[in-house]
Amino acid sequence: MLLSPEQFFGFLAAAMLITASPGPDNLMVLGTGISRGRRQGMVFGLGCALGCLSHTVLAAVGISALIAASPLAFTALKICGGLYLVWLGIQALRSSGRVTADGAQASAESLWRLFGKGLFANSINPKVVLFFLAFLPQFVVTAHGGVGWQTAQLGLVFTAQAALLFGLLGYFSGAVGQWLNRRPRAGLWLDRIAGTIFVALGLRLIVSR
């Protein structure tokens, strides 16, 4: 069955508050939009949002519970996710920082590549796995039956609102990046800031318990 109006709107409000609050995904979208431009920030944000679909599947079929119950699996996934973020940060720190008139780097990556980076960065984040495992079931009404189907619908709602909010964040942060393009050294410093954010987030993910 479909979600009841109470389930839908209650969950949507909570999901939007959580998505809008400062977190790793927000900072990555913000950094990408400022340093690379509107389209790049929006595409990276869309990738991050759609990465939630993998966590939705895991939560719906109960695999997340297995990951949460296995310290070894959780640790391995956490380290891989942290190392990937650090790698993204190092790439940004090594960049020349040169930008073109549309806000993209002179040696810009393709939009598909940025989308893939956002998708992968979110998909391998074990904290998002555990978040979905803990958050989605709170809005499931077992008396309605079809717990897995209810969970899947909630995950789709979360993904849709995340795509909208991340897209807006990428768009407006990209506008800031375009304004700063007129300053020759702006791109270099923006890449340094974005790279530092990525590295810090990656190290925090690796060492956190």
C-alpha cells in the first residue's frame, strides 16, 4: 500500500530538516559548486542524492542490519569511504585552480564524472547506511503491512527531497563561484578550501567510532 498522508508529510518534514542541516554531503556540494560552477555543483549534488537509493535498497531488504551487526564490515566500509574522500580532497589540493568564464575549471571533469563521484561518495558512506537503518523504520507502520515496501517508499521520498535541496545548494553556491571568477587567484584558493574540507571529512570518517 501507499504511504498515508500523515506518514508522507511527517517524514518529508523530518527529512528536509535533516538534509538542510550541516553535514558532509552539504559541504561537498557547496565546495564543488563554489570551485567549479553551478552545473557542476548541481550535478554533484544530484549524484549524492541518488546515492541514497542504494541505502534504501539495503534498508528495505534488511542488509543494513547485517552491516551494523558486523564490526569488521562496518570498519572496512568506513575506511574505504574515508580514503575516497581524502583522495577527492588531494585531487582538489593539487589542482591549478584556473577557472573559465562559466565557472568551470580549465581542465574540468565531465558532468558524468562529477555525478559518479557524488553517487559513489554517498553510496559508500557507512554512516548514511546506519542513518537509514535507524531513521526510516521510525515512520513505518507495521499494522499496515508491507514493511519493506513502506521502507522503499520512504527512501524514495528522502532521495527526491535531497535531490531538490542539493540542487538548489549547488546552484546558488555556483553563483558565488561565478562572481569570484573575475579574481585571478580565486579559483586556486577555492580549490584549496574545497580540498581541505574533503580531506578533513575523510579523516573524520576514518577515525570516528
